[in-house]
Amino acid sequence: MSPELTEVADRAIGEYEDVGYTIFRRVIDDDLLGETNGHVEWLQEQHPDVPPERLGTEFVRDDPFWLRLVSDPRLLNIAELFIGPDIALFASHYISKPPRSGKPVLWHQDGSYWPLEPMAVVSLWLAVDDSNENNGCMKVIPGSHRDELSSLRENTTTESVLGSEADRDVDESKAVSLVLAAGDVEVHHPNIMHSSDANRSEHRRCGLTIRYIPTSTKIVSDEQPWNSAFHFRGRPGVNQYQPWPQFDPARHFRFAGADV
């Protein structure tokens, strides 16, 4: 690793350990971002009954482009800094908030939802669009990754993406808004408290969450959507993985290199 990359890696790891999140700028190039935008639009056409904020893991196992994207070496190199060289995909999810109507995500910790033992996992949040306070960017409580995971409670009074929230009070005065440009990647801990507001702007706000686990972490449920794990790097470890789907132009989103 070059001295410049070592400095970036050391800074990112230090921030992650200190406050529970860090940001890498301009990770994904414009060509791949363009394909990703096309993929989101294609998914919405294929699944018109699914809210665009919930295009999730259950679709990954038969989607060659999605797997091409989340196995991009630039993303895996970032994940390796936090979980080591033996890497698998646990889950992935587009949260695409339409203009003026995109739903909020209430305060929660990701690990509260996940069937993982131990809770060794890292989340990468790829900004497909620019993400800011006007269109509902992510907000975090720095340092809250040191807290234990909270139980969850249903929230039926606020229409939201998850329909639930952390069963504890959150001091929102401590929240930090994570403003990202398309192609940036934010990395966060499974215990950090975070949320995002509704999209009140005239512009879509789409992000792709990618949950990577070290292959020593066990997925303890084989039910949907948790049965879409793929092995990407290093030793296979303790889980069963899905076979990589073969590209079929009649069924799949076409992308550069799909026919190779």
C-alpha cells in the first residue's frame, strides 16, 4: 500500500473506532454510477409493487449486475480495512427516496435487525445520488457505536421505511448529517444510532447499503431475505453461499461485460 493510501486507511480506521463511521470520497466512477442508476430504474420497472425505498436483499441472488457492483474491488478493499481479508456479502439494499415523497428512516441500530453471531459486520453506504439535508441524507449520533444494541418497537404513527425504531430515547441535538456526493462511500458500525429524514426536495436520493461480514460470522437464519449470502474473498468460513447467477439477457439488467 502506498504511503498516501496508508494515510487514508489509518485516518478512516481511526475515525471508525472513535465515532463509529467514516467517509471515503469518489470511490465509484461515473460510468459505473451511470449503470447503477439504470439498474435502479430497471428494478423499479421489474417490481412496480415494491416501494423504491425497499429494493432489497431478496432480489440480489438472481441479479448479476448487483453482484458485480457489490463485489467491486474498490468496495471490497474498503471492507477489508474493517473486517479483514475473508469477506462475504450478508445483505444489500437500495433505499431510493423519490422526490417530495421519499419516506424517512427512524432512529435505529442496524444490528438490532440482523441474525448474525457474532455481530461482526460492516456497512458500506454508496451514494448513488448526491445526498444532503434537503433530500434526506443519513444522520448519525457519533460515538453511539459503543452502546449495546437496543430492542425495537413498532411505530405506526409515522410512515417510514422500516416501520420500527429503537426502543430508547435519542438525543437528536447530537446528530451529525452525512453529506455525500454521488460515488462517495460512508462506512458505519452495526451499533451506531442513525436515521434519515423524508425527501422534501425536487431530487431523488438513492443510496445502496452493502453489508459485508468476515466469513467467520455465522448467519443464523436461512429464511428470506437472509439466504442470499455470497463469498467474495479469502477463506469461505462457516456459511453456505449462493452460486453466482449466469447472465441471461431475457431476465437480467444488461451492463458492461455482462456477456463475457
